[in-house]
Amino acid sequence: MNIAMIPARMGSQRLKKKNLRTINGIPLIKWAIQRCKSANCFDQIWVNSEDPAFRQFADVEGVSFYQRPQKLGDNDATSEQYIANFLENTACTRVFQVHSIAPLLSASEIADFVNAMVERDSDCQLGYEPIQIECAFENQPINFTFEKKQNSQDLNPIQRISWSITGWKRDAYLAAIGTGLNATYQAGQRAFYPVSSLASHVIKTEKDLQIAQALLSLAT
């Protein structure tokens, strides 16, 4: 069983109640639910929140609602904690976290991501945006050299992790948690899957929201 889990915390520091902010008049949480439904690749779709206010969106859209403990909705709670809590109480084979703050992630990209993980039979699949331009870390080149100038199309792309969508096998995730590992990355066999730059755009600030609104026509 493959399920989608859409996390929706009410509290946010940089953009207040961001999951309820709208693009084209539609709240971000509703964008995510409808894209998951349109992907037509999930046995179940869940909204996961500490705030019961999000239940109404799940009910209207005909999907399930999971109310996590209040302590897993504050600024100190980590994704590791609320995902583990959800999986401990929800039966499935794989869970795909689809972030509501990535409204430019299309239904077709969701389906492609899910199908790729199922076909590979990986335990963990991380989405990434390929960045094919010269990149450096702490003033040192990563995918180029100072000795030679190359055309950007000849460079090896950097894999910038995109949190718009991520997948894990339930048993592998909980096993990693049980042994004290970082389940996000160490839940068994890892795989990487590319997603578009539009899909990788996540909303954390007012400017991010404005950019998403401007780019929406390119993602539909």
C-alpha cells in the first residue's frame, strides 16, 4: 500500500499560517491534496497536522486526517518525529511525504516519483533538483576546477535535495528510528530522483509565495 502524507503545521515563524495562504484563491493545503488525488497513484491520502482546523480540508476532499500530538507541531519538533509518530499508527508499505508548500509540484511528477521508487524497490527515495552550473562550497569548487573553464552543459550537475516530495518504506524508516539512525537518510537503501526546478520551489516567505504565484502558469 502506497500512501501520501501531507504535513500541515499551523504555526510557522516566517510566514504565518502559510498552509492556509492562497494561490489563485486556493489554500496551499488544498493544492497539495488535489495534486495527490490527480496523480492517481496512492491507495490513501492523509493530511497530518497538530491542528484540527485542517480536518475540514481533508473531509471536503474525501481524504483522511491524522492529528498528531500538539508537541509535534511546535517549532522544536522535527520531521523525523512526526513522520515516525504517523508511521507507528498507520499501516502502509510506503509513505510519500508531499509538502503543501511546494504547489508547483505537478501531479505527473508525483506519479513519476512514486512509480520510480516502486520499480527500484528502494527503501528511501530523495527528490533532488539538478543544478548544472559551477558550484562551490567554502570557496572550493565542487563540480568544476579552477584550472580549466568548461561549458556549463559539460559539468556534472549538483544534486540539490528538494523536499517537495520524499518517499520511504515504512518498515525501513521505523527500523532506522529504532536503532538510533537518522531515518530521513539512513532508512535502508537510498535512491535519488530528479524533480524540476518548479517543483523544487518551496514557500517559506512572502516573497516565495509571490514567486510561486507568478510561476504557476508554467507549472500547469
